[in-house]
Amino acid sequence: MKSVFLASVAFLAMTSLATAEESMTDKAATKMEKAGDKTKEVYKDAEVGTKKAARKAKRTAKQGMNRIEEATCMEGDMKCAARKAGNHMEEGKDAAVDAAKDASDTMKK
């Protein structure tokens, strides 16, 4: 009985040694793959951030031009007020469109 027990323990010990862990090459490849995925994720975040910033800069420049135009309006109160209202509506539309594009870009990444 003792010999059967020792034989089974020896067999189990050998099988555990026979199943090797991941090789160093496999570990390195896995780490490189994870690093590549992380790099792609950071790149996508930067790309989305750049697009958002560009849209905001364009809206801000357009808004500045509209404010200058409104301040220098000499066509009469009603026409200036109508132009100002039109500018504000267009700025609101631009902001809504840009917010939708920002959300779309965020979902795509």
C-alpha cells in the first residue's frame, strides 16, 4: 500500500512539473500586445480630444466675429436685433451639431 501511495505521489509530482508555465516569449508577446492596445486607446482619446478642440476653436472664432458684427451694426435697431438673433440661433445650432459629432466620435473610439 505504501509503495502504491508513493508511486502516485511521484506520478503527480512529475505531471505538475511536466506542465510548464507560459514561456518568457509568450509572456513578452502578451505584454507587448497589451501595450499596443493601450497605445491605440491613448491615440484614439487624443484624436477625439483634438477634434473637439478644433470644433470649439472654430465656434469661438465665429462667435467673436458675430459679436464684432453686432457691435458695429449701424442698420437700425430692428435690423441689428434680427441679425443678432440670427447669429445666436446659428451659434446654438453649431453647438448642437458639434455636441452630436463629439458624442459620435466618443462612441466610435
